[in-house]
Amino acid sequence: MKQIKLSKQEKQVLRLISSGIVCPNTYPHHIFISCVDSLERLGLVKGLWNEGHELEDARITKYGKIYFATNPNLRNPIDWKWIITTIIAVASAIFGAMALFVACSIKYG
């Protein structure tokens, strides 16, 4: 299953909803609603909304249960492409600086 990048707040809300808590009193209401909305777009949660876009109920979907079962710590995926290109860029900078020092020491040495 493909891993999905979730924010810290989205992870907390997904854990709350999977445990059966719909609207906690200890969590800011507007953040909870925006997280439910974004989790609903990802297909992990289904929210029941009234006409004023107020959240009445939220349940974890079948896809959300599978995702939570396969990734219980809700770890975000690693961007290997970024890591590899960063390593290549740093190595290039180091080798370039070394070549510069070698060239200068040969010319003036």
C-alpha cells in the first residue's frame, strides 16, 4: 500500500477517529474540522457534514483501517530522490573544493 504524507495534526485526528472519538473537547474545533476535511479527500475518513459545513460525525473508512493496520505508527514516506540528489550535490561541492585547492597548490607550490 502506498504511504501517504500526513501532518502531525492529521495523524492525531486519524488516531482519535479510529479510536471512536468524533469531536474532542481538548482539541481545537477548527483544526479538527480542517484535518477531517483533508483526511476525507485522501480517502482515509468519511465525515458527515450538515448544510453549514459543520461536522456531525466522522468515521474511518475501510481504506483508512487498512492504512492504519499496515502503518500503525503513521510514518511518512521517505523522499529518496531528494536524499540522493542532496548527497550528489554535497559530494560535487566537496570534490570541486578539493580540485580547487589541488590546482592552486600545484600552480603556486
